[in-house]
Amino acid sequence: MPRAGFKFPVSGFRYWVSGLVWLTTCFSILGGIGAAQQSKSIVLRGGKLLTVSHGTIENGVLVMEGGKIAALGAVSSVTIPRNARVIDVSGMTVYPGLIDSETSLGLTEISAEPSTNDRIEISDEIMPHMHVFDAFHAESELIPVARINGVTNAIVAPDSGDTLPGQDSFIQLDGKSAQEMLLVRDIAMPLNFTGDQRRNETWEKRKFPSTRMGMAAQLRQAFLDAQRYVQDWNDWDKKKTETVNKPADDKDRKAPKRDLKLEALLPYLPGKKSIVLAAQGPSDLETAVQLAREFNLKFVLNHISHSQPVLDYVASLKVPVIVGPIYETPKAEERYDTVYNLPAQLYKRGVKIAFASFDAHNVRNLPYQAGFATAFGLPYDEALKAITLNAAEIWGVADKLGSLDVGKTANVVVANGDPLDVKTEVKQVFIEGREIPMTSRQTRLRDQYSTQ
């Protein structure tokens, strides 16, 4: 129940929810303001700039000031600020920080040790009010491992064992604390309909669905309950504002009981925020999409690795698709390259794609997924966009990230070759213009024991 004196705005519960979402987003985006600022202008001169948004600049210059990209272009066209620190990157490739569109970074450390895993709450399948940011561990040793291979931003998501496991966060892989690294706290909500969410317990009084029919029914009821919850609050708000001829007993009518689970669904019902809709096979995909459309949900598709027979249908939905991991084994009835050529098949149909590792330990391999896809027909430029600008556009942060453009956050990578090539070595990473230490637990162990 609301505390004594607690009042919702007279404009109605739906506006209170909208205001809450707006404030949460603002605080999330502003959460990184306390991070240490870039102290001096840094100039990268002489490298090949892969801007992603407007082609390649050979023998280019990139200027970083105040955590932003202040200027870039050919060497002859850019004025270098006085007293700037100039770094010669001749022979190097400079490109924007990579974005992994689904990870479990900060939610797990050692997979085999339960006490270090905080990826899923198994007490209920419907947990939309669970927030990744409540569990995010900023000091994870896995974050530097990913960061020194050029990944600067990522979506952190709960495990897919529940149908509605909680809400994703968008992070930056550097900061003094979780508060600084969590750029958008509740950026999206997974809705998983792959069959893996079925609870197959054998005891009596089963609490969770053990069939796809049961999963669909449970999800539908959750969204119907959320719609009713909004209506109850709006009805109460309307009655509260009526002042003429109120019966005494109506004046004492209490507000509806607060329900965090239902409140968490409200921003998604009108399509203001995105659902990440996961379904692997054609039947699951069509059922999940029908459910999403029934409640006017805005969605991004995920985990459709085995939906090759219905890719034209996928394209007709006009929504982005999160692809990966590309190394997944095909099913017995599928061609050997079914999963490998999925990114190319989607691209040919005009579908915007982004890659994801769906992991914490292998985020560092994100660029190689994109590179692998090029061997099976995905154009190189599109592969690079799928881990940079496409991902930024899908998550609503393209005004700040995803390409080398003036005014964007200076998340920049310097490497000695093609970013999608496994032989390439990342030499330096900058996040908000700050030079990031190129060390991890593995490099420290290597240095410790290689001298003995």
C-alpha cells in the first residue's frame, strides 16, 4: 500500500508511470556523469579510420576532447589543438568501440560455482520486476578481458530460463563503480519462448507450465493483469478527483494495492520500450509474434538460429534481429551452414542485424562472429555495422555510440589490423577519451609467471 500521504498525480496513473519511466531513464543516462573526465586532448594521427557511418579515411586524424570526438578527417584537413597529446598511429586501424547486444557480464564469474552466479531467479517464471542493475558486479574480472579486445559497451541480460526473467541494462565497460557503468538501467525486457523455459518437474502441484501452451497462456494472463491494473488505478484516480455528491463510504475507498510485477510490464504495453523476443523454431516464433501483436508490444527478435524456413516471414515483420552465437551446431535436419549463413540471409532480405555473444566469458570473441559471417556471404561493412552502429541504433544510443562522428562519445579502438580478423591485436582502447589499461587477470598471470 502507498505510504500515508502518498498521492499519484491527478492526471492519472498512466501519466505517473510515464513520468516514472522518464525519470528512471534520465537518472540512468546521467549515472555516468561522475566518471573521471578526459583530462587532456588526445590526437590519434596517421591511422586508417573506419568511421562506419561515412566510409574509411586513410591517413586520418581523430581528436578526442572532454570525452567526445571533437574532430576527425584526413591529416591535411584537421587542426590539431595546442598542447594536445599526439599519438602516432601510422599503420594502425582506428574504429569505434564494439557493442555486444546480449551478455551476462557482471552477473557471473565462475560458471561452475553457484555463489558467483546471479543470472536467473527460478522461484517464478514471470519476473519482469527483477532488474539486472540490482545484481551487476562492476568488479568482474571478465569485464577487462572483453574490454581489451575492443568491446566497450554491452547489453547485460538475465539468463533465458524464464519466460519473463527481468529487465536488461546497457553498460559501458569502464567506470569507478556500477553506478558509472550502468548507462541505461532498464533498456529492454526479454520475453523468452524457446521451449527451454518449460519446468518439467514430476511432483504434484506443479507451479510452472510444462508445455508451450501453458507458457503462452501464462504470458497472456500476465499482460491482461497488467492492463487491468492500469484500469483499476485510473478508475481510482478518477473517483478521487470527483468532489460532488460523494457517498461517505466512497470517500474512504482505498487505492488499489501496488504490484511491482505488473508495474514493470506497463512501459512495454504501449510499446514505449522494446521487448527482446526470443524464439528458435518457426512454430515458436509465430506464436511469440502473435502474442506480442495481441498486446501491441514493440519488439526485437532474438535466438532465431533455426528459423531458416520462415525468413521471408521474419523480414515481413520489419524488426531488427539479434544474431548469435554463430558457432551453434545445426540440427540434424538442417544444412551444415544453416546457422553460419543466417546473418547473410537476413541482410539480403533487408533485416537489420546485430551480433551478440550471449555469454560473459566469450564476449572477447564478438568481432570474430562478425568476421565468420563474412565467409558465408555477409558483406564486410555490414558485419562491422552489426557490432557497432546497428547495435547502437537498435538500443537507441546511436546519437552517442556506434561510429566515429564528431560529438559522439570517444569510445575508440586502435588495432594493428582488421578488427574482424583473429590475427589482429588491439593495441589501445579509449572509453570516453580515457586511455584504458590494457591488462586483465590473464595478462597479469602471464606477466607474473613468464618471468620466473
